[in-house]
Amino acid sequence: QVQLVESGGGLVQAGGSLRLSCAASRSIFSIFFMGWYRQAPGKERELVAGISSGDRTNYADSVKGRFTISRDNAKNTIDLQMNSLKPEDTAVYYCKLVELVGVNVMNYWGKGTLVTVSS
């Protein structure tokens, strides 16, 4: 089991920046995948950015060049730096961790943090 706690959400004007952080309750050094997802009202949850073993990263097209995901194995955290925010970035942002346990894939989610971008 692992608990994930997100922080850093809030209200920001368009063009501004926020930094989200996700703290895991134990080591993330050997984790298969961690990522940030978001869900806007009336929409499905979507992947925003992910980081996998070997620090390979991937981003949704809508955030490329504006968002950066990073991990700190010493602190057991992953961060999402969000720049040039747009009103359409408004959503609840969730942290996800994927762990491989033998042949099983374990998925863990945080409770989310709200990001609101005003125009």
C-alpha cells in the first residue's frame, strides 16, 4: 500500500504559474510509473504528464512546452510545474502511482487538488 497526497493547487490568473507536488508514503525509487492526471467538470480524467522508470517523461499535447514533471527520489515526491496557465487547464489534478508486484499491476490515486485558472 502507498498513500499519495497532492498539494499546491489554487486560484491563478491566466498566464500565471503553479507548482503541484505529490508526496508518496514510501520510496518511489523503483516505481514503474507516476503521473499527473486531471478531470474537468463534465469531462473524463486524462493524463497530463507521466514519468516512468529511467525518468522517461510524456506529456499531453495540450500541455507540452508549458508543464514539466519531475521526481525527487530522496523526498518521495513528484512535482508538476505548470506555466502559462490557461482557463482550460482548470480541473482537479490527481497523482497516480503504478507499481508492478510480481504479475500484478497496482494502481494508487491521490484525492486530488483543485486548480482554477481565471481569464
